[in-house]
Amino acid sequence: MAEVHVERSQSGEVFEFSVRVSEKGSETQHNVTLSEHDYARLGTGYASPEEFVHACFAFLLVRETKEQILRQFDVNVIPRYFPEFENQIRR
């Protein structure tokens, strides 16, 4: 099982995160952005933006390997690849 470490690097109208995914001795790095609007719309059931981004990666890792996850993306692109994302990520 992959280990996901999320660290917020910037706050404001857009949150920026550095995400490290480790599994089986290898690691990938990802730069992720999340707007306050998307967090308010999709992440209200999560304790923090970091917890929400962690849940986004858990969702993605069920569907693709860590190497297949984009290295840089905004959370709002996930539904383009996985239309069920918004329904499943809400708590």
C-alpha cells in the first residue's frame, strides 16, 4: 500500500501542496493546487485541505499507479479523467 505525505506550501485563494507518494521502495513527487472554491464545494467533510488532498490521492491510487498520476495538476481536473470523483470524494 502506498504512503502519501501531503505538505501545504502556500495558502491564499489557491492552496498549493507538495505531495510525495512512496511505495515498494520508490517515490513520486507531485505539485497540486486546490482553490478555496473547490475545497468549500467538495471538501467540507474533511478536517483540513491537506486531509482532502490526501483523500484525492487515495481515490486516484485505487484507479492508477503513482507513476500514472500527473506530476502537476489542480484538483479540478480529476473529474475529467474520473467522472465519478466528485460524487465519491464528498463526505
